[in-house]
Amino acid sequence: MKAKVILIAVLVLLLAVLLLQNTQEVVFRVFFWTISMSQMILVPLAVFVGFVAGYVAARMGKRRAVGPEQK
């Protein structure tokens, strides 16, 4: 358990350093929209979207492996 806590603390520290070093404004283009935001906001937003997509994909994979008749 202690190794898990240390690993999480190190990852949070690395993410904090990454965010503090990337404060410049970036332009994000999606089809016809142009969004201008700080990279400090874009990086955690991308991490969150990736986490949610991975979670949803894992849940769908579990459900498919179990099958609808075995729930």
C-alpha cells in the first residue's frame, strides 16, 4: 500500500511541474471552431478526457466479456 501512495504522490508532483511549466496560451482548432486557452487548462482537460474514455472502454469490455444473459 505504501508503494502505491508514493507512486501516486510522484505522479501528482510530475503533473504539477508539467502544468507550472506550460502556462502559455495555445490555439486549439476543432473543425470550424477555434479555441484559445492556456496550456495549463488544456493538459488536465486532455488527461481527464483520456481517463474517461479509458474507463468507458474498460466498462464496455467487461460487459461484453460477461455477456448480457449472465449479468
